[in-house]
Amino acid sequence: MILTVTLNAAVDKRYVVEGAKTGEVNRVKECAYTPGGKGLNVSKPAAIAGARVVATGFVGGHAGAYIEDSLKPFGIESAFYHMKEESRSCINIWDTVTKVQTEFLEPGFTVEKEDFEGFVRKFEGLIKEASVVSMSGSVPKGLDETAYPELVRLVKDAGKKVILDTSGRLLAEGIKACPYMIKPNIDEIRMLTGKQCDREEDIIRAAQEIHEAGVALVAVSLGADGSVAVSDEGIYRAYVPKISAVNTVGCGDTMIAGFALGISEGLSVENTIKKASAMSAAAALREETGFFVREDMERILPQIEIKKLG
């Protein structure tokens, strides 16, 4: 079972408007609602790929119930800690005239100390069934950069592997607990190591530095140029085919889902990277975030080139 953690889940609302005018009534041409948060964007593709997925984190109110209900069609099991307050909404407005995207992110509820303690008790029980735990995204108000290190240590103490995918201070503090895997982008690995990383060899050296500090698998996302991964099994460079991308939002989360699957299935690092890269590329072909079609992935998989560099 893959256990995903979304501490700051939300209802994602996408509005399509035509020539929005500030200070006036604007009619929405199209709208879409989806369960949001990076962890849930890992949950969906992992379930599509055939894994048993249990999603946990914090949800509350009618919005929280909507988030849980929306996961059911994917076969995702909900095991959230329930708050009395409403889960937040994140609104994305796309103007078809100006081609400008505007986002409004609600702050959401505050998680008090006793709430987090209640979640931790629930989380400890869920870890026992998990083959791998994937933690993603930001944290709600009331939590700080100590939250992820505590959760990472709990997973490691249980003898399970944990993936941490976050950013900023949450990532910088989180890797001190040495999760099994992280997937930084170029900006994040620069932040973590203080290196400029303008050349591929610099990126590899930076990833090696983090690996040697205790992170077993460091996969650096290079966007459309693929990725680089450093592990005990070696250094790998993944190249992906050129595709006509429709939506790249959430492709990194789909890649995390691929890594979680490979780790859960006991695949080699090389085959895990290949699967994760194919799933991520397949997700870019679809408009819905955190979604891919298995036929797309199977078609792309043989086109993924993996080179072992060392």
C-alpha cells in the first residue's frame, strides 16, 4: 500500500473567463472542481497505475467531505484527520483573452498542537500497512518546519521508506531527517547546496552531496529535459521524448507517484526512473491535473532513454 500525506489539502477551483474586468461582474464560462494539494496529485496517478493508495492529512467541513468523495472514483481510500473548520479552496482563473492566469489561495484552518498530536496517532497506525509513504506540499497554519522531520522519523522508525516533496525551509529542514528520497528542481537544489548548478556535472555533484548526507535517492527534475538521479545503485540520466504538452501542472507529482510505485514494487532505481518519467510525460498530455491515461504511459515508456553515468 502507498500512503500519501497531504497536510494542506484543498478544493481546487478552475474558472475560465473571457476578458475579466476589475471592479465589475464577470461571468464564468467554464468551471472545474478537483481535490487539490500535491499529495492528492500523487494519490490519483498512483491509483490509476494500479496501486492500492490510502490518503491522509487534514480535511474539514463540507469542503473536506467533497475532497474525500472526489477520491472515491479513483479507488483511493481516505484516512484523513477531521477538523471542525472548512478545508480551504484554491481558485485558479484563466482569462482566454489576455492569456493570463491568476490564483487566489485561501489560508485555510489552523492546526493546533492537539490536532497534530491526534493526526500523529492516526498516522502511526497507517504506517504499519504502508510499503512506502509519500509526503508532499505545504503545511497548514499552526504547523512549521518541524512537522515533516517528525513525520519522516516516524516512518523511518517503522522501517519504511519515505519520499519528501516540498520546498523552501520545509525541504531544508525536512532533509535533515534523511528521508529515503527527495525530488528537487534546479532552484531547490541550488537552495539546498548553495551551488549555482548551471551545468549538468554541477547538478550531479550537488545531488551527490545531498546523497552522501543521508538521502538514499536524489532525483533532480529538469522539466522537459528529463531528470538526473543519484543513488547507491549509481548515477542515472533520464531523457524523455518531445511531446505536445497540454498541461504540465502536477507532472512532478505524477513523477513522485511513479517513484512511489517503483519503490513499492521493489524495482531497480533505473526501472523506477523509467516508469516515473513515462508517467510524468503521459500526465502532460492531459488537461486534468494529477491524471494520466495508462495507454499513453505504455506508449511513451519504450521511448524513455536511461543512461548510467557512474
